[in-house]
Amino acid sequence: MTAKHDAWERLDVPAVTPSARAQAPVADPAPRLRLRRSRGPVLAALDGGGDVFQRRMRDVLIGATVILVPAVALNVWVTIVGFDQLGATDSDLPGFLGNDTGGGIEDLAVWSAAVFASFLAAVVGHFASLILLGERFGNRASLGRALGLTGRRLPALFAAWILTHWWFPLMALIVVTAKPEHVGVWLFFFSLLCWVSAAATLLVVPAMVGEGLGPFAAAKRSWRLARLRFGVCVLFVLLATLLAGLLGLGIGTLVPLLEATGFISLGGATPIVQGVMLQLVVLIVVPLIALATAQVYVEIRIAGEGLDLVIEADSAFGSRSTEQPAP
């Protein structure tokens, strides 16, 4: 009886006491990165940029403000100097280095402010691309890391800006030096040139961030991507400009509207307050458009190169390329 009992106990041991391998918890597979395709990449880009702006608002606004403070301060100074020189009712545009403008310092300041703001917008674009691409590709970039990486790439960003915006200082100089009756015509041609050039070079900074490219390689890469969906780039620039203009118009007319309705009375300081209010638009619009631009980069790579399929294949079979789609 005892021998039979011992035999049954030996048979029960494997069932009662599982092996150590069976006891080890099974690790859950790593979450797979999924990108969604969109039939409307332009609206998807604006929506995606707004989504990241909403979720990372504190980091985005603080980082963009740190970068844009010099340009905002220069713009406010230009507004004050121009108001003091011309007066609140003077509609004439002074000539560059003309005798009637006190040595032309106002015009030089306007030109410097426009050029400097254009370069800092590219810097904000790098910062915003780090934030958005990090969110999209599961490599979240903190505020400090994004600012640090952007600061270290300032020379490369300046080289990329010169390479793709060399015409901007020249056109700004032409507008500033033009006679008042010719300013409107020059601004019209300037707007067309900006529209086409911005579409062709839209993806330079996101390519620098997303693929770790230098200025020249990023410019070539941007043009190749833009050619895949040039209509998307052109339409995005148009809608982004329209969005910025509507925000600027709404906030710019707020002060005169409040004065007209009797809520506030600023007297002769109204143009200065208006100029300061417009700088608040810059601090919101520039990072928002920069985030949307980085999302356009993702949308075009998905639609034109099948980036989502590449990521799915790498997830299933292992990566065979050294390119990193995110910072």
C-alpha cells in the first residue's frame, strides 16, 4: 500500500509543482508604433500640430518664447520708434537712410527685425520638430532636451536658413527702400515668392531633425519630398498663412474695438499697444505652424514613401536600415 501511495505522489509532483520556466511571468510585447494615413494631409497636419500643441502647451510655449524673445523685443522697439518718428496719423513710409527719418534708423530696424524674425522662426521649427516627432515616434523630448539640442544645432540651422532664404534679406531691403507708391506692388511679388519658396523648402528643418541631416543634405531631401506632394506643400503654406493672418487680424483689431466701444481709452498710445498685442500672436502662431509643418513632413513621408509600411515591416521583421525617423 505504501509503495502504491509513493508512486501516485511521484506522478502528482509535476502537476503540483510547475517548473521554474513555467512560473516565470510572460513579458508583454512592446507596444507597436502605428501611424495613421489621412486622405486630407493638409488638414491632418494642422490638426496633428494643434493636438501636440494642446498636449504639450506649456513646453511648446515656454520653449518658443525663450527663442523668440529677442525678435519680439526688437519688433516692439521698432513699433515704438516708428510711432515716435512718424506720429499716429502719418501714413507715409520713410525711405531707407533718408534725411526725413533721422538717419534711416527706423528703416534699418524694420529690415533687421524682419530678417531676424525669419531666422528665429527656423530655430523654433527645429525645436517644434523635436517635440512633435518625438511624440509621433515614441521618443518623447523634454523641454530642456529640445532646447539643448536646438542650441547645439544653431550653426547648422543658420547655414540652412542662408541656403534656403538668401533671397529674403534682399527682398526685404527692396520693400523697405521702395517709394510709398511702389510698396504695394513689391509686397505682392514678395508674397508670391515667399509662397513658392516656402513650399519648396518647407521640410528642410523637419528633415534635419527626423533624419539627422546637415543643411545641404536636408535642402536636397526637402525638395525631393516636396516634389512627391508639391500641391500639399503649397496648400499648407496658403492655409497656414491664412490662419496666422486671421489670428493677427482678430487680436490686432481687439484694441481699437475696445476703444470704440468705450471699454478702454489709450489715447495716442493705441498703435504701441496694438503692436505689443500682435507680438503675442507671434508667440502663439509661430510654434503652432512649426508643429504643423513637422506633421506635414510625417504626412508626406507616409503618403509618398510608405513610412507607415516601413515601420510596420521593421516591427515585424526587424529594422534593416540605419535611418532613424525620430530624434
